[in-house]
Amino acid sequence: ADFAKRNTHFEYNAIPMVRNVLPAHGSTYGGTKIKVTGDNFSRDSAQSCLFWGSGVSFTASPVLSYGMAEITCAVPAAMEPQLVSVSIIGSEGTKQWIESGWTKTGGTFYYHDPIEITHVTPNSAETTGGTDIMIQGGTFFPDERLSCMFGAKVVPALFVNPREVSCTTPQHAAGLYSVSVTQNGQDYEEFRSSFHFHNVLRVDGISPVSGPSR
């Protein structure tokens, strides 16, 4: 057979492979910026993140930042708590489904109810830090990113139960500051009242130094 030659080239592109999505959960309010990591990303194959589930029906979110092994997208809002699937979509609208062979959370994102803080006890502490604070509200769940923030200082939080977490105050300047809690290390819910850091109390003297026994 006779074959004609042309100066035309056909390019094979590697299939994008996504290994992980972090953080893997966030509030139904949306806005959580997730990092999608993997292999073979290109500006043509990874232009948007796609979220789909019962309350999020094929909602595309443009890529905010791009790299060959990592992209960043903002999560859209959802109508209810649920686990949704995540995919990436390219310039021609072809879905490149996330493959999660390396991690348990790759390819999914869990929407949970927004955190609510109802009580902070005690509501003040010394500037030297080290005071254990109980924060009530919910709904909380165990996670390595569960944290408290006093002003602009972040400290780890200890999960007690779905309605309570505890934190230890950091060293902080005196004054009134906000106190917030995050489940994923990114989305913080702020308590309605300020937290008071005060200087260490000191006793200089007692007067009188004696009195009747009763």
C-alpha cells in the first residue's frame, strides 16, 4: 500500500492521576480551598474542579493555582452534610476522574454542618499561657487539624466529645481577643464574645496582718 506523509504530529498526553485532596472536609457554607495533588496535570487537563453529589450537582470551580503535581480550588456550598465525589475537568470538558489508590480520602470531600460555639470556660487567662479552656458547641469530631485560635495564635485542640473540645492558651499579650475553632485547619468559627488575656496577678502585701479568730 502507498502511504502519503504529512508534516503533522499526533501528541499523546498522560492521563492526570490525582492522589489526594486536602483538606478532605469542610463546612456546607463552602469556600474551603482544597489542594488536589497527583501526577500529569497540565493547563489543558486541569482547568476546573468538579464536585458532584446529592446536594452538589456538577458544580465546577475554577483552578485558583496550578502546578504539575498540585492544583488549588475553592469548594462550592452544599445544601446538606454529605460525602461528594471530586474530579477535574479540562479544556475540552472531558472529566478526568480522580483515582484514589494511594489514600483513603483521595477523590472525595465531606461536607459537615458549620461549627457553632456556645460557651468558652473560663473566658479569661493569664498572659503566660498554659490555661486549659473548655469550648462547648459542636458538632465536633476527631481530626488532626482540629485547632483553636486565640487572636492570631493557633494551638491544637483536644476532642472531648461531639459537643466539647479543649485547648490550652498560648502566651499572649494582654487585652481582649477573639477565640475561634476550626475542624480542618482552615475554616474558623469565631465565638461571639471576646477572650480576655490579663497580666499575672501579684500580691504585694496584706493589711492588717492579724485579726481575731472569729
